[in-house]
Amino acid sequence: MKKIKLVAEIGWNHMGSISLAEKMITAASKSGADYAKFQTWQVKNLKPGPWDKDGRREIYEKAELNKIDYKKLAKICKHHKIKFLTSLFNHKDFELIKDLNLKEIKIPSPENRNRKLLQFCSNNFKDIYLSTGAASITEVKKSFKLLRRNNVNLMHCVSAYPCDLSLVNLDRINLLKKITKNVGLSDHSEGILSATLSLPMGVTLIEKHFTTNNNLPGRDNKFAILPKDMKKLSQNIKNFYDMYDSKKLGFLKQEKEIRKVYTGRWIS
């Protein structure tokens, strides 16, 4: 069975603090996550929009990182033996992470129909994780074709923050698997129930928003899972491997005594 990757989506939960980001990376590594994921953008490339009136632009400015910051985070991840991953929102922002020589990249849901970004990532990265939130299956197929030269993982996602359990729609994973066998889950629901239930559906990767304190500033910190939950999810994945061992298709040696003693004990 292919290893299921576990991603701690730190995103911008650090709100621009590298020391806080380091604490989150450390906690993610200790909790069993395979990746610590961030987000890459430059506010100068953000178009005018409703975020200019509701305070989000100010939040983007506060949480924005520079080249040196990303190098520090990548180095911290390496030290704690957890892989560095980030989402790219604009091909122009690639300059911030260019020196990291990354082989993997995440394309977030708002940009899953951005042809220029898709083609850029197809030319510059080996592995691509494409989030499919707020996109129709027809749109997902079109985007997937632009990335067909790469090892593409489609990520089932519902773009609601947080996502109510009634909206998780895990069955869409089966629909995405008709496009490619490499399908993961980018889950915005609270807790780890939906992530755990996706395991027998054959997901290749699970991404959960991650924090060290739900009371920290920022929308995502409010519904992100804590280290104890990430650790439990990691253990659930390990338990799933043990319970889903396809090698044990016959009866087990532990059952031999039952066969010997109990079989035929009733008069027929």
C-alpha cells in the first residue's frame, strides 16, 4: 500500500512571526506530520478587491514573508526532519522560493483554473498537489490536462472555512479517482473525523490546518487542529495500515486453535 502523506498546513497561522512558525514546525514534526506547509504571496501582486475594505489586505501584509524568511523556514524544517511545502498563488511570486530548489508545490483552490500558473508549475516542479475546491469536475479535468506531464495529486477540497461535516462530501474523492489514482484530501472541517474516514477510500495525502493555539489571531487558527489531534491522526494512519494488510487473506495462525477445537463440535 502506498504511504499516505500527512501535511500540517501552517499557512499564515504564524502571522509573520518566524519564531512562532518554528514552534509550529517543531510541533508538527513531533506530531507525526510528513510536511509543514506554508503559503507564498507578495501583497504587491494582489489585485484590488473586497479584502481592501474588510481588513484582509492588512492581514496579508502582516503575514507576508520574504526570501530570507522562506530560507529560514526550509532550514528549520530540515533540522526537524519534516519536509517543507508551500502553496503558490501567482507565478510572479515564485521568485520568493526560487532559491529553495523545490521539487513539490501546492496550487490552492482559488488558483486551480489559473492557466498561466498551472503551466508555470508544470514547467518548474516535478510533483504538483492541485486543490479542487470551488471547481466543477469539467474544470478539474481541463486543469489536470495542463499538468499531465507531472506527478499530479488532485486534492478533494470544499472551500469553506471551517467546513461543516455535512458539507465534506467525501464521495467526490471517488469521482476524482476516475481522473487519476492519486487523490488526496485537503480538509477544512474541525477535528479529524473526516480525514480518518477518508483512509479506506485510498487517499494518497491528507492536509489539515495546523496550529499550536486556537486562540491565536487569524481565521485559520480558529478551526485548525492542535498537535494532540495531529498525533492522533498520524496514529490512525498507522493503525489503518495494520488493519488493512492485504497479505492476510487466509485464516491466521491465531485462529488455528479455534479450527481444531471448535469445528465439528455440534451434532449435525
